[in-house]
Amino acid sequence: MGAMAAALLASTAAQAQMKPEEMVETRQAGYQFMAWNMGKIKAQVIDGKEAYDQAKVAAAANTIAAIANSGMGALYSPETTTEQLGNKTRLKPEFFQNLEKAGQIGRDFSAAANQLASVAASGDQAAIKKAFGDVGGSCKSCHDNFRAER
Amino acid sequence: MGAMAAALLASTAAQAQMKPEEMVETRQAGYQFMAWNMGKIKAQVIDGKEAYDQAKVAAAANTIAAIANSGMGALYSPETTTEQLGNKTRLKPEFFQNLEKAGQIGRDFSAAANQLASVAASGDQAAIKKAFGDVGGSCKSCHDNFRAER
């Protein structure tokens, strides 16, 4: 087990007071709130369905980055997969057999979210599009690897 | 109607494509994720139940501030109260008869959250305690005024 995987498990242990269902609900809340903010950036910068408002896009990107950097790894424990919780979660047990890969995807996600926040602050819409795509790509990478179909 | 109240309603109109239930779920996700992060600061700085880790407290405070500044007013519309949605929400209809007050509480909340993020970055635990209390006070102010009992 590598350093990041060990750190992830240690972080998990520190949250032992949370019940598995609470961990699932809390991480789902984080993803749902990020999705709302991704949707705002998409509407304003990608699809052009809403007028571009730099302050709103920057606030949305800041929120995504802050949540991505909030230590969500602590909301993942081996007791919180589809194996134990059925359709309350879509987290495959495979996540915990591939902690190195999961950790790498998580770090890539944080880096992409930080980059999105950085370019959103600058207001360069071409750069925002690129960074938005990279964030979406890291979401998809985790989904493809570790999220169960519905 | 004052400028802030008008701005709140205009912002609400821009999110007209969201269904009332989606607005409720999304704002609840934001509050749940903030509560998780408030809990981490409480455990580390107020109750001392967990070792103080400046980076974690700063990340938690940053997340709370980013969510507070993310434009959650757009998730409030007059169709999303207990009157229409029963126990899916605790938002009293009175919120929309007191938009000036609601707006002021929202601005106070953002200011308190920004102050918490600022002192969390500095690592001054006494200042963090004070700012944490101010954030909690602004949460309570909204609950006392506009949240239905369960």
C-alpha cells in the first residue's frame, strides 16, 4: 500500500464517528452541490444558454475547488459501498481494491478544479472551457472506474 | 422592495429551469456539506475532540465560505416552501414576505463565513472560535426566523 492509500485510510479512521449512511449522504451532498455549480458554468461558458457573468462563474468555480479540496476522502470507508448499502450508494467495492488509482483520480480532480478556479478568476473563457472539460474528464474517470450502473 | 430583494428575485428567475424539488435538494446539499465542515472545525477547535490540524480547518472554512458565496439565493423561490412541498423542506413561506430581512441574514452569513476563512488561514485558534460562533449565530438567526419546526 502506498503513502496516499495509507493516508486515505488513516483519514477514514479519524471519521469513525460518522455512520456509513451519513458518510454516503454527505459525499452525495458535496457532489450534488458541485454539479449545480458545474451546471452554471456549462450554461454560461459552454452552451451559452445564460449570459456570461464573470463573478458568478468565478464563485461557482471557487465552490467546486473548495469542495474538491475539503478532504472528501474521509467520507469513503470500506463499509460504504453497494455491497453493504445497496442502492443507497453507487460506490463499487472495487474502489478499496484500487486505492492507488482512486487516490490518483482524486488528486487529478483537485488539480483540475484548482485550475478551473484560477482561470475563472481571470475571465478567459477559452481557458475556462478547457479547464471545465478537464474537471468533467476527472469526474468521468472516477465514474467509469468506480461507480455502479443504475 | 429594496435592491437586494429585487436582486434575489431576479436571480431566482434566472434559475427558472430548475424544478422546485431540485432547488430544495440542491440547497439542502449545500447546507449539509457546510454542516459537515462546521463539525470538523467544532471537533478540532471548539470541543477539542480531534487534534487541531490547521490545513484541515482552513480547508473546511474555505469550503463553508465558498458555498456561502455561491449564490444560494437562486435556490429560493416562492414555490419552494412548506406550503407547496410539505415536509420536503423546512422553509417557511414567511421568508418571501420578509425578503429584506432574509437578504440581510444572508449577507451577514457570507461576511461571517469569509471572516472564518480568513482567521482559519492565519491559524489563530481564539479568533477561529469567535468567528465560528458568529457563523453559527447567523445560521441560527435564519433558522429562528424562517425554518419550520419538525
